[in-house]
Amino acid sequence: MNEIGQLFRVTREEAGVSIMEASKDLDIKEVILENIEDGNIGCFKDIFVLKDYIYNYSKYLGIDSEKVIDDFNEYMFEYTSKIPLQDIERQMEEQNNSKNEKKEIASPYTKASKKYNKSFYVFLYSFIILFVLTIVFWSIRQITISRETATVISYIK
């Protein structure tokens, strides 16, 4: 990373461009460009953003962007391949544990929906069907009783 930073610094100085001018032209803070030129990779939280800065800065300085990005990728591969496997596994376990611990956050304007198991729905549908059948049976019974009553009354007259 220091070689890339040195290449940027030397090219910028040979072109007679100040760091402030490059910062204004690229719309990147001066501190970021200084850290790139110094090779301070630890100052950046996101490697992909750093890669984007390097790509744009190399294009601005007229350096072969693809070659610089390839060099950066090689550096990152060497840098990350030196991390012990146990550290990577531990980090992955911590991420998995933190994902499991996260609870769903619901908006105060929406109700959190309850999740019911299948037996609840079976019971509910059975109850509804039984209720409908009872009403149908009762209504048929009422109609037949009414007819008998009507026929009995007609015989009385």
C-alpha cells in the first residue's frame, strides 16, 4: 500500500497539483487523500470505499487505474491471508451469534403479528364448520316444525 501511496504522491507532485486542489477536483477530503498517499489503510472502515477512492485518484492523476487496482487487490490478499484461521472463525461465530440475538423491530404504528401453529387453525376451521352446520340444521328444523304447526292449525279450523 505504501508503494501505491508513493506513486500517487510522486505523480501528483510532478504534475504540480497540490493536495488541496486534488481534493477539490475529486470532491474527496484532503485527509483521505493524505492517508492514501501515506499508505494508512487502517484509517478506512470500508475497503470498497477505499478502493473507489484509489480508482478515482489514479484516474485523476493519469495512472493506469486497472493496474493500481490489481496492485491494491494483491496487497489486500496478502494482508488478509496473514490473518489466522482461528480469528476468522471466531469472528464468524460472533457475527452469527449477534444475528441470532437481534430481535425484530416493529414500527409503533404497526401491530406485531402473532404466529399461530397449525393446530390452532385446524381447531378454528373445525369450530366454524360445526357452527355453520348447527345453524343450518336448526333452520331446517324450524322450517319443518313451522309447517307441522301450520298444518295442525289448519286442521283445527
